[in-house]
Amino acid sequence: MKRAQDTARGARRLDPSSASIIWLGYDAPQLADVMTRGDAQRGAPAYNEFMAGLSATNQNADPHVTAIGHSYGSLTVGTAAQRPGGIPGADDIILLGSPGVDAQKATELGVGKDHVFVGAADNDPVTHLPSKDEAAMGWLTSGPVGVLVARDLWDIGDDDVYFGKDPASEAFDARRFKVDDGPRMLWDRGGFDAHSQYFTPELDPESANNIARIVAGRSEKITTEEHR
């Protein structure tokens, strides 16, 4: 709830008509289910039905609509965007802390690559999850260290993650905006903190402001970051 409120408040500084909605219309994955596509594949059509309902009932003739997916939710949004017709009414898509969206390029998401935005903190471990093949080969050879070695051997561009191409990579070719790198998982004892602060103005004002600018339809004002 706080994330939605912070996003709406930030966007209203640029467009007073801005609002945000939390969608919880599917069974979010639990435990080991986060390593499979099943919940995203089942949730995507439900998400698109909800978005179609918004389009049908919105009395604004030309609303600016942004679909936002965080973490596994980015896979759900990405899967929805790749269904026939894409996400109904969506002008822009924001992917935050993403382990991949089951796509190789931003152009596959149906809104044009210039309308796909990515926030990925360098210290967010979820955005660095190795692909399934890399992980499997690494564990078969020598455990966690082997995973890193396998990634170097099989992913030359270092741009594959668990569910496809890294959305923050040059190969995916979305618009990456600046976020705070956040605390390091081990050295700073940050754990997964860097994965959870994208929306929070108190912890990452750069990211929160960029999200608000996109939601308000003012993406020309975002601060950008180089691809990985």
C-alpha cells in the first residue's frame, strides 16, 4: 500500500490527476514456485482482463496508463505484455528488480522499446540470478563457485538471467533509469534490502522520482543509467 501511495504522491507533483492501483488478482508464487513460470502464466490473462476493465470504464478519453511489475511481478507483467494484443491500454511498462520477463528484447512487450523502463540496482541479487542452464552446470561442477564459472563460459555477454534476457542489459534494449545501488548483500549485511527500496523515497529518491515521472507521462525527465 505504501509503495502505491508513494508512487501516486510523486506523480501528482507533475500531474495532479495521477492515481495508482494495487492488483492482487492472482496467486503470487510461494517458496519454490518463484523458480517456475506457472504462476506468471496463469496470472497474465487475469491481469489483462483487469486492465481491459480499466480501459472500458475509464471516462478519460486518452488516459496515460503505466503497467509496473516488481520482482516476480515483472515476469507476470512481461508475460501479459506478450499475449495477443498486449496489455490493454498500457502506454508504458516499468520493470523493477526483475529476474527476467521471459523475453529476449524490449520490443517483444508490445509498447515499443522506448516505452519499456527498467530499474535494476547493482546490489539487487534478484537481478543477477543466473539462467537455469548456468545454475545447473555450475552446481554439477563445483557448487556456488561453479555457477559463476559457468556463467562466464556460457553467457559471454553476461546478460542472461533466470527468466530470459536481463531487462537492464544492452541486449534487451529497454530504457534503464537510475536507482540507488543499495547495500551489498553480504559485505554490508544488506541481505535483500536493495531489492525492496525502488519505490521508497526515503531510501531511494532517485528511483522513486523516476517511477513517478514515467507514471505522470513525463518520461523525458527521467535520469538514465547505462545498460549492463
